[in-house]
Amino acid sequence: MERMGYRFVGSNLHSAVKTCLWTKKSIINEGVCYKEKFYGIKSHRCLQMSPAVPFCQQKCLFCWRNLSSTRVQWEGPWDEPSEIIDGAVEAQRNLLCGYFGNEKADKRKALEAQEPSNAAISLAGEPLLYPDMDGLLEEFHRRNFTTFLVTNGLAAENLESLSEEPTQLYISLDAPDRETYEELCRPQIQGAWELLNQSLELMPSFRCRRVLRITAVRNINMKRPELFADMIERARPDFVEVKAYMYIGYSRRRLEIDNMPLFYEVYEFAEKIAAESGMDIIDESRESRVVLLG
């Protein structure tokens, strides 16, 4: 994983950082992440990290990570939030320091990137399996970070018990029915479909910005928009992202390039979901093949 650009941090090495492609592109003024366009965060100051890299209850076909050693529940000791964040920020600085010698780099952005201001808690694994997510969110917020927390929805009890809300909560919604969910997300625990639906029902209780993310995989889950709409109605999110599966990383061992939809296919599927759910298409990013409903 380190050869792929991951940097593990903390004493127990369950947390990691990986610099996002869009962070690098932003520093050389070649574009920004759709999250900057949609939600206003700064791509060059985004810290992509996870406190639970080895732990996840799913083995999704579309995941770009190596899932061979993934465990479904927490095992062993864990690092304190301050140690994780200190290590993550330092690792990010080291990964980006070369831009000070890059002729293409915007020197102001390169300097600002040394002080990240948004934590994308989503890199690998299921973040809510980390035993002190409240403490991690609190520590990020104490340091004036915004936080985007992404969950697969299977740690519903941990989600319900959060006392510190993220700036933005994502729940992955990648299938309209149980059969498709089991084929695509390959849950490794019992009752996964029920836990996902429990998390969707918890979503309206959160005061933070709430987003459902649908990873669209051609020939597998781009179907039954009316069932997606039913689940969206129960979750009552502020936004829904419909985003194309990308044929990268280890997902290439599980899927074919034909499973990666083109932007117009994602847009047409998003239109169908919007029509069924009563939402509107309010933004898009062609480069990232993502459409935003709101």
C-alpha cells in the first residue's frame, strides 16, 4: 500500500493518508475536485485519510483497494485522535513538499496545502469501526477542520451513538435491492442489508449536511430507480451524488472496463432517480462523472 502512495501513521498503524489526485491537480491549477465545486471545500487543503484502514464489513466489487486482509470488526489497541491527526498532517506535508520545487505549482497553494483544513474521512476501510470516532471528529473540529465522514452504513449502532456530528455525513447507497446489494457490495457480516436500511432511517436525525452517494456500475446497479427513490425518501438527505464507478486499482481484478459508465449514462440514470424521488439535478462534474441531486 505504501508503494501505492499510502502513508501509515500512529503507533498501531491502523490509520493512513493518501494524497488525492485532485489535491495535486489543484496545486498546479489543473482543476479541482467536485467537492470544491459542490460544497466549497478547497481541494489543495483536503486531507484524505482513514482511521480504520484494515477494517471493513464489505468487499465491494468496485473498491479500488486490496481487500485480501480486511477484517470485519476492530481488533487490537487503537491510537488516540491527536496522535492520528498529528501523524496524518505531517505525512501529507511530506507527500506534498516536492511542489515547492515544481515550476508548475502555485506557490501560494503549495504553502496553504501544508495546513490542511478539510478531512475527508473515507480513504479505506469503514471509519465508524474506529472506537473513538467522536474524539476524532472533536479533535479535527478543535483544529478548525471541516469533516466529511463516509460510512457504508453497516455500523448503524456506532452511527446512532455519535455525539459529535461531522460537517457532512455520507452514507453509501449502492444498490436498490438486497440481491443487487449482495452481488455488488459482498457484505461479510449477517444482516448487512437491514443494517444499511437502519442507517438510512437514522439519517434524518442528523443536523449536519447529509448526502447519499450512489456509485453507478454499468450492467449491475443502474436499474430500478424507483427503489432508489424509496430509500432516498426514507433517508431524507440534503443531496444525492450519482457517481460513475472508475476502472482503477484492484477493482480491475473484479470488474471489466465495460462496467464503467460514461458521463451521459450517469446523467440519464440520475435523471430517472430525480424524477422518481422529486429531486432536481442541481450540479454536475463531467471530469469526475458525477451528478448532484438536491
